[in-house]
Amino acid sequence: MHIRALSKLECTDLLSAARLARLACTRNGRPYVVSIHFAFANDCLYAFSMPGQKIESMRENPEVCLLIEEEGPGRAWKSVMVDGRFEELPDRIRYKVERERAASLLGKHSHWWEPGALKLVTPRVSDNLDYVFFRIVVEQLSGREAIEA
């Protein structure tokens, strides 16, 4: 098994092809990791979610990281680590273009709204179904690949 670093182009190629990431954020000094679906364009990962712990965590501390993985044949794999900054895209005129970009990019893929729109089955508290579009602006990325010898 050999491990090698991926180039920036190889990292962005993996981000462009991937749909699922593990998002890590912190709140009150506690780490929180959750899976999200995303679309990548222009050095940003665009995503969608219902309000909850992940959104509250990122509002409190916008510094996040994401892990994107791809399995290969046998024991081979690739992974990209993204350090970035959360930016909410609220439903306001000022963010209209970016919200439309996020919806357009995400909408190119089936089931783009999962798991962001799904919640644990609990009794309904409200009919208010506010949702949040957001992006993670890539500040730094690195990648590795494992290749069977």
C-alpha cells in the first residue's frame, strides 16, 4: 500500500464528483459531526438543511471542516479534507443570486434535499418549515490517496 498526496486539481475533481461529506463543527467547545449532501462550484460547497444543531453550531462558530471520501478497488481510497467558513444564504434580496445558484447546483442531483430536509420522527411542534441554504467557502484543502502496491 502506498499513500500519496493529491494535487489541488485532483482534490477539486473529487469534490466536483462527490455528493456526500462529513461536516465537523463545534458548539460550546463540543465537536459535532454530521453527513451532508453538497454541490461544489467556485471554491464553495453549497448545501441545504432544516434548522437544528448543525446550523446553530455553524452560526455560533463558522469555522468548519469537511471530509469527503471515495472508495476504490480493493483497499484503495481517496480522501479530501476541506477547511472552510460557513456562510448562511438567507431568504433576502441581497442573497437571491447565491440562493438560486445553490438551488440550481443542488437540484442537478436526485434527492438533493436529503438528508437536510429529513428529521428524526418526532411529534410535530409547528407547521413552520423554515429551511436554510448555506455554503462553505473553501479556505484550504488537502487530499490523500491510498494505492495498492
